[in-house]
Amino acid sequence: MKKALLSIFLLGCFSLSLVACRLAAPGSIVFMSDRDGNGEIYVMPAPGTQAQAGASQVTRLTNSPNWEDEPCWSPDGKRIVYRSTNEIFVMNADGSWQTNLTNAPADYWFPAWSPDGKHIAFCAKGDGEVYEIRVINADGSGMTRLAGDPTWQNHPAWSPDGKRIAFVSSRDGAPEIYVMNADGSQVTRLTSDPLLPNFDPAWSPDGKSIAFCTYLEDGNREIFVMNADGSGLTNLTSDPYWDMSPSWSPDGRRIAYARVEDTDGDGRLTNSDAGEIFVMNADGSGQMNLTNNPANDLDPCWGP
Ligand SMILES: [Ca+2]
Ligand SMILES: [Ca+2]
Ligand SMILES: [Ca+2]
Ligand SMILES: [Ca+2]
């Protein structure tokens, strides 16, 4: 009996210390930038954390002649999956041990780590120009095809419970947000305005909402949020800039995203304009520029 009580006591202490670690964890935003002349992965402390006292502490994690972008944290914050040219790579959070997971004659995009840390979903374009959602084990083994369709599928995003994957598909015409079970079954369409293509789905940590990017008819791009069943659409940005790639803070209170302004001054927004990493409250208020430099900063992912 004494032994059992002691174990319960020790277990309690262990849980408490885990909670303490969790509270003290600063949270980091990993992103891509070409500030050093080539696409690389960088990390910075999230705003409003203890670590931010050191201000813009940006650390470069990769240094390769290939183009690195689309980074995504492992759920334990120990590793980062990313794209290097057209392959999926993984590395430790300090940039060490960079490893090619795919090594295959296909093009890969948008890797996303499953909440249990075991799998990575991504988009693949294999033979015959078919874009599909695939899943591999975190060690690169066991590639499985999930959403195969002759049309374009992209940008998988795991629900926080790991049971579903939101993704983008043009199977009904324009790119819309869909959701499927994690085994690829039961595909359901969530958005439905054929004039407005939607991209970049991101689940809130409580699984109740999905933020995403909408391309408006005038070329503007906005971050919208909706309930996970597709209802309750709200525009969070409503500004003349490109607002893209939302990523929720682990506490669900804020959203990091990329904003592109007319930095080359030609009066329009194109891919030659440079982006910044912004953060806002989950209701769209308090928008703040975190990078503020002439280089292109894109693809934020907010980690633990
Ligand atoms: Ca590079
Ligand atoms: Ca906008
Ligand atoms: Ca421009
Ligand atoms: Ca910039």
C-alpha cells in the first residue's frame, strides 16, 4: 500500500514538472527566408515569450545550395520536417542531422507532422502529373497514397487528435478545403465558393476551427477562419496585402502568417514582392510584423 502511495506521489510530481516545463517552454516560429541569398530555414522565438526579451534572435538552421522552405515542427518540438528543392527532409531543431526522407524521382511539397509524431503527410506529384496526398512513417519508410485523384491535391493538415486530415483539392473545380479520415476514407468538402480558391488549411489546437488562405477575385489574399464543419466563415485580415500560410500558436490564442506587400513598388502584388512573418490574435486584432526586412520571409510554423 505504502509502495502504491509512493508511486502515485512520484507520478504526480512527474506530471507537475511536465506542466512546469510546458509553461516555461517559449514557443518558436520556424520559417523560410532568402535573406542570405538562398532559401533557407530559420527559427525565432515566438512573440510574448520569455525568450523574446532577446528581441529578433533569428537563427539559420540550413545552409545548402538547394532551396529550403515549408518547415513544420514535430509535435515534441525536437525535429523539423521541411522541403529541400523537391524532396522532404528532416532535421533536429538545432539544424543538425539533415536527412532526405523521400529520395525518389517525384516532386514533394507541404510536409506535415502527425500529432502522435509517427507519420508525415505531404503532397506528391508522381507519374502522369497526378498530385496526391501521401503519408510516410517519420523514418521515411512505408509510403502510402491517401488522396489520389486526377486533379490537384495539396497541403495536408492533421487535426489535433490525428484522426483527420484537411487538404486542398480541385476535384470539384477550383481549389477548396476538404477533410478526410487519416486513412484516406470519407472525403468531405468544407468550402464551397467556386470563384474563390482556398489554400493553406491549419487546425486550431482545440480542433474546433480551421484557418486558411482565400484568393479573392481582385488578386488580394486573406486569412479566413471557419468552424471545422465549414460553417461560420470569418475574414481575419481584410487588408490590401497577400495574407497566407496561417499557423496557430500552441495555446490557440494567436496565429502566425505571411504577409506580402508591394515591396518592389510596381503597384501590384506578384511573386517578386517580398514577404514578412506576422502574428495576430486569433480574432484578427493586434497584427504585428516579426521580421521587417527586405528579404522574402514566408511559411511560418509555430511550434511548442
Ligand atoms: Ca538553401
Ligand atoms: Ca489581404
Ligand atoms: Ca509588386
Ligand atoms: Ca521580409
